[in-house]
Amino acid sequence: MLKVGDHLPEFKSVNQDGEAVRSSDYSGKKLVVFFYPKANTPGCTAEACDLNNHFSVLKKEGYELLGVSADSQKAQKKFHEKFGFQYPLLADESKEVIEKFGVWQLKKFMGREFMGIVRTTFIFDENGICVRVIEKVKTKESAKQILEDS
């Protein structure tokens, strides 16, 4: 998993509208990249909505937001439209971005082990350096967690 001090990995993916999104699009900007397991599930919806509800505060602090999951572009579009998110969601079906950040890991749930996305938030400064990694994301307080040290 990426850690504090690491550079923003170079990546290219598509957003909910099928438009190309590159890491270089965020050059010179503070960036929050949050990874969530699956669109339209309770925890992921709580997290994404909390960030959307505090979007103006995050923007005021200079942050750009980018949500990422392995959902299809169609699923991301439905999720995006249903809740009116003000930031893009990447449809990383190939898991290329997910693996570059190191959040595709072995998970355990109800006695089962499987590979999946570990909910994690990465915060990068204007130079593309990771300044914080939030591994214990509180879905209903994710914006507050981001803003704690900003």
C-alpha cells in the first residue's frame, strides 16, 4: 500500500461518463483519492454522500476529490446520478489504479477470505506527495477525517 512520502502513481482510467481521467490532470493540486469496495452499498454510499455533503468545505481547503472502485462505468454512472456527486468516480474494472495504490488485498468477512478493495483514503499535496493515509475510514465522518489535519 502507498504510504506517506510516496508519489501519486501515474494512472489513466475512465470516470462515470466514460471520459479519460489521468493522474496528471491533478498536477499542482491537492488531491483526495478514496477507494471504496462497491457502489450503492450502505457503507460506500454513506462515505461518498458524506464527502459530497462537505464538498464545498473540501474545495475551500483546496482539495480535489476522486472516488475509485472496481465497478463498471455503468454502475458508477448510476451511483453518481442517484446521489448527484460533485466529483468524479473512476470505474477501475481492470484494477490497475487499485493495485497501484495497493488497496487490493485479502479480506475476511463472516469466516470467508477473499480478495477485495480495502476502504482507504489517500491525501496528496500540490507536488503529488502522499501526506496522509487514512486506513480506518469512518464512512459517516470521512470528510471530517480528511479535514482534521488540513
